[in-house]
Amino acid sequence: MSGVADFLAQLDLAPAEAAEPFHLKVGPVGLTVLCPGPLRAELIAYFDDALSDTPGETRVHLLPGQALAAEPAWSDWARETGKSGRKDAVQDLADGRLIRKIRSGVTFLQAPSVAVAFGSLEQNVSTVINFINTQVLNICQRDGWQLCHAAAVTGDGRTLAISGLSGGGKSTSILRLMDLDGTAFVSNDRVLVKAGRPAQCLGIPKQPRINPGTILGNPRLHGMLSPARRAELEAMSAAALWDLEDKHDLIVREVYGAGRVCFEAPLTDFWVLNWARDAAEPTRVAQVDLPSRPDLLGAIMKSPGPFYQHPDGHFEPNGASPEPAPYLAALEGVRVFEVSGRVDFDALAEEGGRLFDG
């Protein structure tokens, strides 16, 4: 079986090595990113809140425009429950793994000491950002952190994480809570949790990617749309607007001001959105016993995905599911609530206001 060195030999690291590196610091993790050309400036602007003067132990090489000499024998990566279509493909190596994004063709070489992305990187900046953040997730998961499919906000001694099914309103809820004075953004879609007294929460430097419905529902965000586009969207039905996928990057510092990002904080509360647009009952936020609610825990847990290599060296198997026990241990002492009834972001914002007011 071929190894990482065989594929590194097919790539030219020199352009990345010649570029001035930039460094990121997220909680306990330090990264150094080596990237040539205009992509470097775009990434530095995006990661502004995580920039550091200290080189990181993990180095990420970005090689725009490069490709392997021959196409590997790819195997499709199984999607999570509820997801359809082909997204990722992998080829396992003796000491690493190749991963391909099927739609864009961007390819990655991943091992504990190797993180290389190559292909059409400048045309797929969001994919590159995700790859850099994946290194933070990998390092923390090997150190005992649990990966949650959640957004989070912190302030006044409390940190609230929110999970739910994809498209269930995590981002909209978190941004409504960012309208409260004294709150800070932790993470939009990935939260790491580690057991402790109190439990610890860590976000990643991934700006919120939001759909038009979120923008229209929050006057603070209206400037993200042109007047003509706003008029088009306002003419749509509520159901059509909810289902519309048209992602926009919200840069937190540009909308909410400087100092409104905090990647790490003690975790005190967790809400799981289990509401419905067509429900007749009013929105209700009720505390639950998480061990007796595997349905809610399922909305919290997140598979590490094809990039993750376990501490013993083996990569995450294709089709594997997260184990509940480590999550329950990590969330011990955290107050967990179920949000049920009809979707009502105003009601949820009021409940959040009471939470952060103590």
C-alpha cells in the first residue's frame, strides 16, 4: 500500500514554503498556514479573530492548482443519516488518507504530521477554511474533546450551545442572542466539549453562513442584501423562504463590532431545537434528563468525518457513528433543555435574554 511520502513526492511544496506563513491560535491549538498568492490575503482577513504571532505546532500546506500524477482509486464516503448525494471520497494509505471533495475536485492529504490541500483552492475558499478548521477539530478530539453539531454564544458567566437538525434554526437563534449586550460569538456549527467542573466549550473560527431567511428576520443583517434582492425575498412565502439555500458569510466583527468573538468558555447550558413550523403549541423551553433522551443526544453528536485519525493511528471508519457515552460524560453538569412547540425566534430570544440576565 502506498504511503503519504509517495503522494507528497508528486506535489511541489516550494510555493507554499516560500510564502510568508501566518499563524492561528484557537484555545489550546496553534496552527501555521503556508499559502502562496492572493488566497493568503483572503484567509488572513477571514481568520482575523484567531491570528497569532506564535508559530503553531501543526503546519498546513495549501497548493493552489496542483494535482496528482494519476487518479487514486476512490471510495465514496457514506453520508450521515438524512443526507443524500455524493460529497466526499477517500483512499486509505499505509500511514494517512487522501480525501476528495467530489463536487469541486479539491483534494487533501491528511496524517498526524501532514495537512495538505491542493487543486482549485482559490475557487473554493470555503472548502479551504473548513480544512484549516478541521485541523483544530482533529487535534482536540485526539485530546478527549467531543465534537457537537452546535452553535454557541457566551456572556455574563453563561455559555449556551444550541443543537438541532440541519436547517432547524441554530444560526438564526445564535445571531438573535448576539443582539444582547455583553454576549460573544463562540461558534456557528461545530462546538467541542470536554468534561470538567465546569465542562469546557471550544469553538472554531468559522464565520456564520446564513440563508436569506435569517437575514430578513433580523434588521441588523439587512445590509447584507441589496434592496432589489430584499424585495424579491420578501415576496416569497414563509415556507419557500425557510427552504431556500443561498448561503452568505456573516463576518461577526463587521456586523457586531470588535471584541465580540470568544472561542473558549465554560459551558453551562445546552438547548436542543425540537420544534416545528406547523406546530400549534407555543414555543416551550423545558429542562430534560439527557441520558433518558437519546433522540436529543442524537441531534448533538457529530461524526468526526473522513479527516479524523484516532490517537492509535487508525482513521475514522467509513459509516461509523459516534458513541453516546463520551458525550454524556462530557456534558455532565451542563443544563440541557428541549425547545419544542412552534418555531418562534422572538420567544427564543426572550428566553435567551432571561438566561444571560441570570
